Amino acid sequence: MEARSTTIGPELIGRRLTLRFHDAAGGYRDLVGVLESMTTIRKRNGEVIAFNPDDLAIVHPIEDVIPRAGKGAPLSLRVAELEELSTRTWPPHQIKNLGSWKCRISNGRTFRANSVLVTGAPPFGESGLNLEHAITAVDEMYREAQLPTVFQICLPLYQEFNDYLIAQGWSEKVGAAFLIKDLELSADVENLALSSSVEIVNTDQPSDAFLALHDDHSLRSIMMAHPARYIALTHDGEIIATARVAISEKWAIVTRLIVADTFRKRGLARLLMMACMNSAIENGAMKMALQVDQSNQDAQALYEKLGFRVHHTYRFIQRANTSECAC
């Protein structure tokens, strides 16, 4: 157990804490949550509370018992928590709440940042409206944003909602799996990189060359909205593979894992993932998650060999017949 103190430092950001404050009446009040900054803490319900560090009486880090990844709670709660982590680390420009539905609005790049995440009690979540009125309301939100209406439907929790939309003429754009694993250090990736004639570059922001590999310049604002590590493989000074690793609450979320076409089938995706896992551990993560398109059988096979397992699947269901493709 860590000793209690009366001050906070930047090393505690991202940790779960109990903060005890002096109050004006001469007593104390407590806040429990994850420290977001030197002056804000996020409670379990997602509410962010600002505080004055000068009022602190006790700072007590909480040593959470870390269950095996994806275990220890009802499926509906685990899915909601993992999807919330994924949204937090890939934050849309705007979120509008309709009951417990999260209407995520950005610039149209990636379905995750431009879709309605359905949460709440199955089978339709909890929008606070009857289903038809709720769909009409989100249609209007996305029409104003000049975006198609897309629902992210997590399965098996919301299978009935998925089936309802398909029966109404909506179409499935992407089917994806949410994969998780407990982390352990990988082999000496530096030597593996050397034997593959590549170098590993690990930075705290994406370079123009990093973004150029997959034409991701329009995603810079989303990527930079949450702290992350940017892992690249270079060959003769040129970036040939990239991945982003964002960390929140002992979880590392991997996105934008891409290998240049001319360097595929050389084991570089495996090397890149091993570098991501080591970087995540070095930055305090104990578990890792990523999403993979279910049509990408090669990627699924790689992740399975690396120890990932499917936690749940989801579908992006869209009214209009347009064709973006990203998890």
C-alpha cells in the first residue's frame, strides 16, 4: 500500500485516487476517481470534477485489484466500459447525449468518431425516447452535421436492435471484433528489428510522415486529443509501418496499425505489435485492446497468435449507401 500524502504530482495523472479536502465548515469531504490533471478528477460515472489543490488534506492512491482483461463484471458493464475507453482515447470532436446513446460527431473520418454508440439496457439501449422517435432525433443531429447516420451496435447485447435496423433497410458497413489481452513484455524487439533491417521510432506525437502513410492528416486533431505513443518502423529512414497506442486506466488501446503495401508479408506487423506492447507496459498499462475488421483474416490470425481474444463484436449500421471503411 502506498503512503498517503497531502500533495499531488504529475506522476499521479491517470491513477485512481481518493482525495480528501478540507471544507468550509471545518470537516472533510472525499472525491474518488481517476486524476485527469492537477486540478480535475473523473468519477466512475464519467463526471469530471474540478478542485483546488490548496484544499487537499490527504492524497491516497488506490491500488486496484486488476482482474484478467475482460473479466470480473457482467458482460453489459464490461462492453460499456471498454467502448467508453475506446471513445475516450479516440475522442470525437463532439458528443451529444440522447439518454445513454452517445452521438459522436467529427469530420467524417472513421466510423468510431462519427456514429451513435448504443449503450444502456438491451435490446435497444436507453435513449429516453421510443425507438422511432430516437432514430429520428439522431437523424436530425447528423443531418445538421452533414454526415450520414451510423449506429455502432455491440453484439450480442443489441442483436435485436441490429436486426431491426437491417429489416428497416439499413446496411451493415463494417463488422469488427473487439480484441483484448493481458500484457507481458515481448522478446528483445530491438534485435528483432535489427534482423529485419528496420528501426523502431517511438514518439509522443505523429509526424507528417507518420500521418502520410495512410493519408491520416485529417485525423491529427483526434489523435492529439488524448495522450498517446506513436510507434513507427523505418527502413532507410522512411516510415514503412505505424501504430498509435493510447493509455487510460491501465488499458492500452491500439489504433491505426498500418504496414506499407510493399513491406507486407515480412512479419513487420508482428514486430510492430510487440513494440506497441512493450511501450504500453513502459507507460503503465497492464491490458491491451484493439479492433479488427472481421473480413481481415490475416490480421485476426496474427492477433490470436499474440494472445488476443475476442471480447465482443460490433457492427456499424448505416442508413445511407456510402462507403467509408474503418473500425
